[in-house]
Amino acid sequence: MRVVIDTNCLVASIPPKSKDFWLYLAFKSEAFTWVISNEILTEYSEILSEFYSQETSKIVIEILLAAKNVELTEAYFNYNFIVKDPDDNKFSNLAISTNAQYLVSNDKHFNIFKKIEFPPLNVVKLDKFKKILNW
């Protein structure tokens, strides 16, 4: 299963005592393939540095780049459906372009995809993704 994960979910999954740490454990056990782009990696790095530290950011990015269940690719289409926060388009564009099964996000800006029939995009919240994985 190929999945694009929004930064808010990554940030929530880092502390071992977080209720969302299961995402890291599921990733580590190769329960899914994490689809990323250079643009998304840049955002991950920036936000993790701000939220945690530069060292944490470096470690997380190194783990992602070394993992065999990470697909580093680029979105070749820019649909740009999200107007209220255009920065979020990098996630939906990548998910659509790569035929990812899910985009995992707790961000309400992705609710627009409930109204769009084409191209299809399954956006799920982190808690629902946990159920999908039976984790």
C-alpha cells in the first residue's frame, strides 16, 4: 500500500509516548510504503527543525531516505485544488500523480476532495489510517 503522509501526522508520530507513535512502528515494520518528494522532504525538515530540533529533523530525514519502504518520486501534475492553503497541494498532487492509495492528514483543507470526483483521492485522518492498517 502506497501512502502520502502530511507533515502534521509525521510530527505527531515522533515522540515514543505519543498516541500516534504507532505510525512510526507501522512504517518500521513495513506495513506501508511512504511516498515522498523532494518538496515534501524539505517541508518535513523545516517543520521538524522548528517543532523539535535540527538534530531530530536530520535523524528523521535520514531514516526516511534509508528505508526500503520509501518511494522518493516527484509529482508530474499540479492540480492545485487547495486554494485556502496552496502549500498543501504538494501532498495531494503527489498522491494523485503516483496513484497512492491514501493521503493521510488531519488537515481540514483536504476536505475538498470529498467533493471532487476526478481525480480520485482517498484522504483519511491518522486515526482512520490506523484502522485501515489494523494496527
